[in-house]
Amino acid sequence: MIPHHPESAQIHLENVLTALGNPTRLAVVRVLADGQERSCTALLRDQTKSTMTHHWRVLRSSGVIWQRPAGRENLLSLRREDLDARFPGLLDAILSATRSDALTDASTAWSERS
């Protein structure tokens, strides 16, 4: 694993909400919610490397995703079990709310086609 993944007990609500308050990061979480692991380049293809690195760092350090090296790239997955244990129902409520949000739909359209 890449360093700086907080332990489950170290995941704080304010950090999770801050991470998910960005439409790009929320779109990434929406795609990862299907439970599959994805390469970071498959999620944000039209972003610069520094922008992607920033988003992964925020999501990882807040405890929202796992990031692990695999060859020449990194694979990302949602920390669903940890988030559900710390904040029961939060992730489902956020994901449910984004399904009917036109802005989130527009920002995730490119991700869900992959």
C-alpha cells in the first residue's frame, strides 16, 4: 500500500465531507461505488498528472479510498467497509443524492462510460 492511509478509527467526518465536497472527487467515488478497483488513469483521463495526484491524495488521506501500486500505475478502490462502519448510511445517502443531481450527472458522464 501507498503510505498515508489512515486507520479506520482515524477517519474523521469533516475530512470525508471535505473530500466529497469537490465534484471531481465525488464523481470518482460514484464510479468506485460499484466495488471494482480501477486504475487512476482510467478515472480522470482528461486531467493533468498533478491534478490527479492532488485528488488521489485528498481522497486517500481522508480515508475515502485505498490506493495501491500495480506495475506502472496505481489502483484505486473505495473504502466502503470502513466508511460504513464509521458513519453508517452516510455514503449511501450521498450516492443516492447524486443520482438525481444534474450537475453530478454531467460531471460523471465521462467516468461511467469507461
